Amino acid sequence: MTLLFLAPLLWIAAALPWVGLHCTLGLRHRGAALAAGLVFTVWFTWFLITWLGMPDSYPAPFCPGNVPPWWPSFIPT
């Protein structure tokens, strides 16, 4: 529910880097601007889902340390 109420602010926060990249890097290197924008969008989406989408009361008895056993070690929790 929090993500629903924050959606307009999150959209602005995600759109501003794209505008900045288009106005700076995109004028000369469109491929680099697109790649940087996609990397930022993936990182921003991961951050929001893990920060706002995961409750603190995740069932620890099923997942010790609130990390599932199948979770890859190279992805931070």
C-alpha cells in the first residue's frame, strides 16, 4: 500500500535521471545514455522493492536470518 501512495513521487524520482542523461550524455552518446538509464532504473527498482516491499516481520522460522536458503550470496539482502 505504501508503494501505491508513493507512486507519483517515485515516478518523478525515476524520471529525473532519464531527463538529466538525455540532456547531457544523450546528445552525443545515445547508447551510453540508454545503458546508464537502464542500469539506474534496475538499481532503483531493486532498491524500492527491497526497502519498501519487504516487511520487517518476514517469517524468520521459515527463513533463518530472514534470508531464504536459495537466495544467491552475491545479491545483498
